[in-house]
Amino acid sequence: MHRKGMVIGALVVCSFLFGTGVLYRVLHNRAKTVAGQKKIQAMERVAVVTRPVTYGDVASVVRLVGTVKPAVEVAVVPKFAGRVVRVLAEVGDFVKVGQPLVELDQTDLRAQLKQAEAGLAAARARLAQVKAGARPEETEQAEAALAQAKASFLGAQRALENARRMYQERTSTAQALSSAKTQVEVTKAQWEAAQAQVNQTAANLKAATDNLQRMTELFAKGAATKAQLEAAQTQLEIAKAQYQSAQALQEQARAALEGAQALLAITQETHDNQTALKAQVDAAESQYQIAEANLKAAQARVAQIKAGARREDVEAAEAQVHQAEAAVELARAQLTNAVITAPIGGVVAARAIDPGEMASPGVPVFTLVAIDRVFVDVSLTESLVGKVQNGTPVEVSVDAFPGLTFRGVLTNLAPAADPRTREFSARVSIPNRDHRLKAGMSATVKLATEVHRHVLVLPADALVDRNGDRFVFVVTNGRAKERLVKTGLSDGVMTEILAGLAVGEKGVGKGQDELADGIAVAE
């Protein structure tokens, strides 16, 4: 009995375990079926990216293409030909106004300046001498020359009178011969005095010349002042004038002596010969005329000294000073122009010269551009020109900086269209303090012709065009619903929604190509 009970118990346990296993398998299989169905349902949904409907600003944008230009472009040219000694800038360097760019050889120009300055000093000394009038020593010399001329004239006058009387009386007397000898002695003494004066003024001239040379050397070394140098130059001019005056007096005395000697010779040779007496008269008349001319010249010289400088002499001397000053200014300007400087502040765009080459007038050695502000020239159609004005803001983009936008304004809007193209020229001005925009870059100008503010907007990629209508797939409760919408302005990124959508709704912006009305979607 006991054994039979154990068998029955074992059978009961086995039955229980079998039933439990079957139940587990049934439940497990049912769970797997539900999960699979859910997975299939999830796989049947289309994955999309939605875009919200919001309020914003949108503009109608026109895109224009142009080329970036510098605000100013200047070709730097030399004013005269010269050999290049140094080049002081390179392409890409930023230079300021007046900054040296090229240095030409200045050797000849410095020598020309020194020569011009010396000419100016001489002209000023001459002007000062003319205004100051004669010095005391010049007055004394002129009066001495006048006294000599008077004595010569009186002697020649007496000799002429004697010769005429002898010719008329046809007699030769010891008195006439004595008078002729006396006249020779007087004129010889005058000639000797004039020769001594020439020797003295020649010595003074040499001393003044030596002194000027010494002062010039000291001035060059900085050991003498400019005033001392000019005083030495003035003293040399005075010495020259005195020497020339003494030579003139010597020449007058020589002529008087020769005339007196000739008269004496005639008197000694023939006293009673009528022909010889007539020749004696002719010689005396010639000597008289010479003495008279010398006297008038000496009197004029003294009168001129006492009267002082004439107005025309002062004006002539002043004109020489002005001319010399102009020569100095020209030489200084040439020396200054030997260093070619930047006429504007900007960037070196091109360099066309090297040290050792010859620069030529009118041939550019550098090209400078000012790019703190740059321009883009564009053309506007007749339909656009009425929607913009000077000062209209624009956005500019260049290929060199993708994704970066530069702000500018419209300027220089032409008042008349080009008769050939029927378009209006305009210029876009763009600040460029960081110099990122370079001349020659291709630029795209975005010009907003109309702006609507605080309107319903939706990203443009959420719109679907079909048969002339525009649709948006709106996601509601996990499904995409096709909705007809009416649109307004668009800038290519955002589009104005006039009807069909409300703020807060979501339109499919990516994946709408796989959608149909009512299809399940997964965001």
C-alpha cells in the first residue's frame, strides 16, 4: 500500500509539472506575438522632421552678382627720372599717408641745392649792397677820380687853346713847348697814381677772395656762421667793384698821358710847319674830347653815389633775389620728391620696381588700395529701382567665406538708366575694417525689396508644390495630414503663410516625399 501511494503521488507531481510547462509555453508565445505586432506597426511609420509654424519677419530678396572693389585705388608714380636706391614696402603691407615707399639717388640733387643756395646768398648780398649805397671808401675814390678828371680836362683845355693860338699865329714859342712838357708831367703823375690805386685794390681783392674761401671752408665745418659767410661774400663784391673802378681810372690816365706825349712830340718836332701845327690842333682837340668825356663820367659817378641807389637798380636786385629763391625752392622740392611717399593710407596691391632700376616719370612704381571700405557695383532693373533708395541695407556674401554675411548699404543710385541696357547702376558700400574682403572677390548681394514683419512663417523646405498649388503635411496625432496653404513673401529660407496654418502647428520639413495623406509618421 505504501508503495502504491508513492507511485500515485509521483504521477500527480509529473502531471502538475507538465501542465505548468504547457502554460508557460502558451503565455510566452502570446507575448512574442504582441511584441512582433507592435514592432511591425512601428516599422510601418515614416520617419520625418517637422518644422513649427511661428511668427517672424520675412522679405522678398533679389540676388545680384558683382565684384568687390576698393574704395580708392592709386597708382604711385615718380615726378622725375632717377635710379632707385631703396624700396621700402612690399605687397600686402599697410602704409600710412606720407610713408616712404621708394628712395631715388639724391647725389646730384644735393649738389644742385647747394649751388642754388650759394646763388641766393650772392643775390641777397648784392641787394643789400644796392640798398646800402656806396661805402665811404667808394665815395672817396669817386671824388678822387673826379679831381683827376678835372685836372686832365683843364690841362687838355689849355693845350687845345695853345695849339689853336699857335696855329693861328703860325708861331712856335718856348711857352707852348713848356706847356706841353708840363702837361706830360701832370698826366704822367696821374697815371702813376692810378697805377698805385690799381695795385692797392688788386691786393684788397685777393685778400677778400682768400677770406671768402676760408669762411666757406669754416662754414662747411660748422665753425663759421651764415652771417659771417654772407659778410665775406659782400666784402668780395665791394673789392671787385673797387678794383674795376681803379682800372677805369688807370685807363683814363693812360689815355690822357698818351695824348699829352703826342702833343709834346708834335710841338718839339715842328714849330713853324703849318701842317704840323694843324695836326697839333687836331691832337689837342682829341685829347680835349677824351678829357671832357672822362670828366662827365666822373661827375656822373659822384652824382650817382650821392643820390643813392636808383629804384630800377633796387628792383633789379630784388628780382635776382626772387629768382634765386625760386631756384632754391625748386631744388629743395626735387630733393624732397626723390623720396616717393604714399599719397593715401592703404594696402600695397602691386610693386613694379626694384633697387638699381631706373624710375621714369608717369610710370607706376606701386599701386595702393584703401579697403577700410569696399564697394560692389550692381545693376537694377526698372521693376526694382522703385523699391529701393540710397541707404537701403543689404547683405553680401563671398565664396571665400561661406556662411558668413557682410552688412552694407545701397549708395550712388543712378538717376537715369543706361540707354543700352535699360538698367540703373548702383553701388553697395560695405565697411571692411578687418580687411577680410579683398578687391576682385566675386560677391553676391542680397537686396530686400519688400519686408513683412511679425507674420506667420514656415521654413520653405516644408512646402510641397503640386499642379500650381502649395501643400504642407501637418502632423496630428502621429499621422500626416495634407493641407492646402496660401503663401506670401519668401526669402528662400522662410515663407510667409497667409492661410491654411496656425501658429504652433508643425509641418513636415524632411521626409515629405514618402508621405501620403493619413500615413503614420514618426518624428
